[in-house]
Amino acid sequence: MSDEYSTEDLIGGGRIFSERTPPARLSVFGDPVAHSKSPAFHNAALRAAGLNMSYVRIHVPAEKAPAAFRALPRAGFLGTNVTIPHKAAALAAVDEADDYARRSGSVNTVLVEGERLLGFNTDGPGLVRAIHEEFSVDLRDLRVVLLGAGGGAGRAIAVQCAMESCERLVLVNRTLEKARALAAELAGSFRSDRLVGPVDRIQAIPFEESALRLQLAHADLVINATSIGMRRTDPSLIPPALLTPNLMVYDTVYASGRSRLLEEAASVGARCANGLSMLLHQGALSFEIWFNRPAPLEVMRQALLSSEP
Ligand code: NAP
């Protein structure tokens, strides 16, 4: 049975979802959506938890997103995940959003409560869990260099770092103005002089070797939130000579295996991890929002790993 549906299937009242066995009550909205790994691990979680429902992909073009969100209650849905390019539209569509979703400007998890839509973003909290799991450290204790601070994922991660008040945050972006604007917005979370030293706790810098060299010398964790790294032909994000063994490098890209950045970091002895753990934990947090109980994390992890090509 196909697990990809159209927006019309949803707006038309959703009977097609109830006719499935088990009925579809959860989904991911995206455009494109065929690549999403979420159905693999959410359906495994639903089975393991004994919940008689399934999770499907719904292809939602941008112009139909508002109608698709509004159709969820009538179609009998408990909620949905939201992926590219609808996370900002989801924030606009929900009746209420939590503090982190509002600050990050995006929603990746919607909970249907009666006729109301409640919005959450589990990307940042998922990253916190992923960093703890991968490196046995807490994000709040780290000096972070964030590559790609101008994108949606970069913003969500920067806001999470600010809410954790991590030791230092360096926002790196190709379009420097975006990183500067974000640094100004988040500066209030970094006002205390928790770190003693000659450097500011939050800074915006361009994607340039000299600026990166200076900042990486004061960093513990490098996070890649750019869209670079999914293809073998992608360029190096950081000159390899700037990578050192004391760094932890987390690449939010979750294509199978290691991105070029991770290959280069591993070759100098840095600790590395790719974005599969963030994907897993953001999904587990969505499950917890929908069902108000712990997610079967190991079942989800195995399903995610076995869905890898
Ligand atoms: P996005 O909004 O399109 O942002 C792309 C970012 O990459 C921007 O900061 C952009 O800089 C930068 N960029 C693009 N091309 C670049 C280049 N050639 N050199 C330097 N920087 C470049 O994308 P997004 O939605 O934030 O997604 C970014 C990544 O996060 C994707 O790889 C996605 O897979 C990953 N992600 C992973 C998870 C997970 O659970 N693991 C969750 C969410 C997202 P400008 O501002 O200058 O354009």
C-alpha cells in the first residue's frame, strides 16, 4: 500500500486515510516528501507501542499548505510533522506555538487538539539529545561554531544554543548580514560574563579562512547546518588544515555515511557524528508530544538504520 498522498486527499475530508489498515492518523507534510525517512521509524514506533494507526507522507505544494493544515482536524489526524519548505508556514497556520517554536520561527510538529492546532519545534531539543548521545557532553557547556546560521536549521540551532546559554556561539554564514542580524537578536541570552576571556560570547563571522581560524582556536563543537555535504562533489566547508583533534564535529546532513566535512575531521582525529541522531531524537520528541509518553527509542533507531540505503 502506498504511503504517499496528495493534499487533495486531505482537503477532501480524509476518508481515504480512515480506510487504511491501520488508519492513517499522523503524517509528514513536505515538497518533496518522497525522501522522508520519518514514516519508517514512526510506523515502527506505533507498532511497538501497540497504537492502531499509521504515519504517511503527504505531498503539500507551498500554495496549498494553509488549507492542508486546516484540514487536519476534519480528516481525523492526531498531528503531523512538517519538513522543507513548510516549517515557517506551519508556524503561521497553528493556533498556538510553544516558546521555542516562536523564537525559531518554525514548527516541525503539529498536535491536533479538537479543532485547534498546537505547534512545536523538536529540531533544537533533538539536537541537544543528539550531542549528548554522540559526545557525552551537554550543549550548554560548549563553545559552538555554527556553519550556515542563515538557514532554517541554522536559526533553529542558534536559538536552541541561546536558550541553553551555551558558553560561546559563533554564527558563520555565507550571507554575513543574516548571521549579524541573528547575533543581534540573540545577544540578550549571552550577556553574562560566564566565560572569562578576551572574546565575545556571541559573534557573527563570514565564511572566510582567517575568521574561521581565529574562532576554531576557541571552539569545542562545530555544527554544519548548511545544505552543503550531501553530495560527494560538494566543496570542503572548512579548510582541512583548520580542523584539529580536540574538536567535535556534528554534521546535520544525514545522507548515509560521512560527509566530506566529517571525513576531513575524522582524518585529523576529531570526534564526528552525522545528523541521523538529530533526526531520530526530533522524531522521538514528536512521538512524546503526540502521545504524552516516552518513545520506543531503540525500535525507532533500528528502523531508521535499516531504512538507510
Ligand atoms: P536552508 O534554509 O536552505 O539554509 C541553507 C544554509 O546553507 C544557509 O545558511 C546558506 O547560506 C547555506 N549555504 C548554502 N549554500 C552554501 C555554500 N555554497 N556555501 C556556504 N553556505 C551555503 O536549509 P535548511 O532547511 O536550514 O537545511 C540545512 C541542512 O540542515 C540540510 O542539509 C538539512 O538536511 C539539515 N537538517 C537536518 C536535520 C536533522 O534532523 N538532522 C533537521 C533539519 C535540517 P546563505 O544564508 O548565505 O544562503
